[in-house]
Amino acid sequence: MKAVRSYLFVPGDSARKMDKAAQSAAHALILDLEDSVAEANKAEALATTCEFLRTTEVSHEREFWVRLNAADPARALAELAALPLDRVTGVFHPKLEDRGQLNRMGDWLDALEARDGVAMGSTGIVGIITETATALVGAQASSLAQGHPRLRGYSWGTEDLSAALGRVPLPGATPAQQLLMQAVQMHCLLMAAAAGIDAIDTISANFRDMDALADECDLARELGYVAKMAIHPAQLEPINTGLAPDAAAIEWAQRVQALREENPDAASFSLDGRMVDEPHMKTAAGILARRDEK
């Protein structure tokens, strides 16, 4: 599987949109049973999503994820039990607040993989960890920083958090909105690094503003994010390009690698008048591992 840079949300109750998304440039689809599906359509969405997974050709070029209604454990378990796990890369756990919820999801997956004859541990989890105030503070945040064997990534969002804070998410980049987004974006980035998993940037809500999307991708990449979520197929190519290592980063990484090969016993060396040591070498190796993946 190539590196995943783009995750496209698709409403789980729309077979037409899922079929269209399967032909898109998305590296991964998030078949959504949660916020993009009205309450009256939840059962239909689960049936439609399962049918799509069973009948769609599985390709090593694309991952299939399902966002569960994880705030309701009984519903989430029923959804998980209905999914054809052999066709699913993993599940998105929205409103993730503490490691106990990860352990519970992991236990369910242990049992269901055994039931279905799926390789143990093969179903991943991505957590969205900034949707409640509880997830962002104290022991709960510390527990999420510990990670979990099934975790593949952490992502963030501000819509549910805005509701929890009692603020109106006005359109446009108001100072208050910018401050909130900066805070949770950095929180997610650091939490993912602590857990040793991918940092996945949030959606760009205005899918027609490609200039803003390009700026978001540049910022996310420079911060250390390796992927971004999308809500429209038009956003995919800019994300796939924008989250790839840029030419300057690749050139720097190649020079670091060359110096290391020339000096295999050196703990550090100088490049352009700056010291390069083990953390930089690891960074260079990571960049070069992703450079050719589209």
C-alpha cells in the first residue's frame, strides 16, 4: 500500500456517491455512518455501506475506512459487527476521549476478526480527538498519547468542539476561529507524534476555494502532517500533491543521506553550516520513503 495522503468522506447512505468516490483520486475513502447521515437514514446507511464494501473491487491502491457512531457504544458495536471486516482497512472513531474507548474498540475487533477469520490486528483505528473538551485535557489526553496497537492515525475538527464551547462557528477566518483551530491542530499533531502514528489534517470546508486549500496543505505539511481529509473529489489532487514532500525537502534529504553514506560512523556532520544528527537523519529517511508515492 502506498502512503495515504487523502481521505475522502462519503455519506454512507448514498450508493451513487460511493461509486463515484471509488473512481476518484482518493487514497482512502471514509464511508460515513455518523454526521453526514440523518438519524432516520442510519439503518439504510449501514446496509448500503455493507453492500458497497461487499461488491466493490478491493485494490491495493485505495483503503476503505468506516466512520462509526462511536458516541453510542451499542450502535457502534452493531455497526462494526455488520461490516465485512475482510473488506475494511479500519474504522474512524469520532469523539474519541480516552484510551479506554480505544481498548473497547480493540476488544470488539479482536472478537470480530476471530469470528470472520480475519488476520488478528489487521483492522486499524483512526481517532478524531478534538471534538470534546474532555479529550483535550488532563488524564484523558495523557491516555490517548499512549497510543494503541491498532491505531493508524489521529485527526481533528472543531465543529463539535465549537458546540461544546457554546460558540457559533461563523463562516470565514475570524480571529476566534483561527485561534481555536491553531490550538487543536497543534494538539493533534503532538498527540500523534507521542503515539507514534500518522497526523491527519482536518477538512477544508469551502471545497471551491482551492487557493485556501493549497495554503492549508502547505502549512500542514510543514508542521508534520502526512495526510488530510476531504469532503469533495475536487480537493483530492491538491491534497495528494500538497501533502507530498516538496522538492526542497527531497533535495535536503538526499544530501543528508549522501553524507551519512559517506560518513557511516559519524554521529553528526555539517550541512550548509548547520549540524545534522540522528533526528535529522530519521527525518530524511522518512521523506525519502514517501517521495515516490503518489
